[in-house]
Amino acid sequence: WAGLSVLFLSGIASAINTLWSRSASRLTGRYVVGNLADLLPGSKTPVTIQTPRRGDPLNPLQAEVYLARLDERQAARNPGAQEGMVYAFWRKCPHLGCTVPWVDSFSFHDPRSGATYPGWFRCPCHGSTYSDAGVRVFGPAPRSLDMFPVTIESDGAIVVDVSQVMRGSAQNAEHGVLPSAETGGARA
Ligand code: FES
């Protein structure tokens, strides 16, 4: 009986530990990551966001993010997007978690339009390929790139909320933020 009790208690302890470590490792907070004036249409800017790790303040969590702002051509390639929309893509591949780079020179066939053009998010591990708007078009990833909510403040500051992960989907393109004219989002 003593042995069974120890086994039972250790099972409960490990279940509690699993739950605790999950909540402890969550990304939290809103962070200013740049200014709209510096995020040119068509550009992708990599940003590393550090957030405190509960119970271990000296060892923060990191989220690797791409800020992206679509130009006219990119918006046209992604149904649901609009020129000037801003996105914060989590670079963690939804397949097995590799860090996904933007590859300007990588040319790929877009199955949505039939066109071939350079400039894709391309996972180096197993080749999952995502469009300018983070939409998965190829590879073993089960969905499009996950995103974080973006807010553009009145002074143009870009704020990313890493506490809410927006699960990637075929509708990624619709979920960008269109800056207002006041924040510098007007077309030239
Ligand atoms: Fe990205 Fe497998 S981890 S495709």
C-alpha cells in the first residue's frame, strides 16, 4: 500500500507540475516594437520580444516576430488583405517550431494564383512556405503562421500584444491592421 500511495502521489505531483510549467511559460504583455514611419510598405522587420518568465526573472521568454507591412502588389496577391496592412507574425513554425525566415530571393509557385514570384516565408526545416500575409501555401505545417494582435498608436508607435496568439488560418490576410491617415497610414 505504501508503494501504491507513493506512485499515486507522484502521479498527481507530476500532473500539477505539468500544468504549472505551462502557465509559467506563457508569453505576456504589450510591447512597443517600432514606429510606422520606419516600417516601409513591402518590408519585413525581424523583432525579438522578451517577456518575463514567471518564477525566473533572470531568464526571460523570447518571441521572435516579423513585423510586415504590405505594399500594393503584395496585398493583391493575398485575398482579404489591403495595401498598407500591418501584421506581427510569430516566426515559430506551426509544424515543429523551427524559426521561419523571410527569404527575399526564394522564388515559389503560388497555388492560389498560379503565378511564380520571389519573396516568401520559408521554413528551413521541412520547407513549409508562407505568403507575405503568412498564409501557408506549401509544406507539412498544419496551418498558416500564427500572429499577435497589433495596435498603431496615434504617434505611429507599433504595439504588439504577445499574450494573445491569433492562430494562423487561410484567412490570415484579413487580420492585418490598416493604419489610419493620422498615424501615417495614408497613401502618398
Ligand atoms: Fe517548419 Fe517543419 S518545422 S516545416
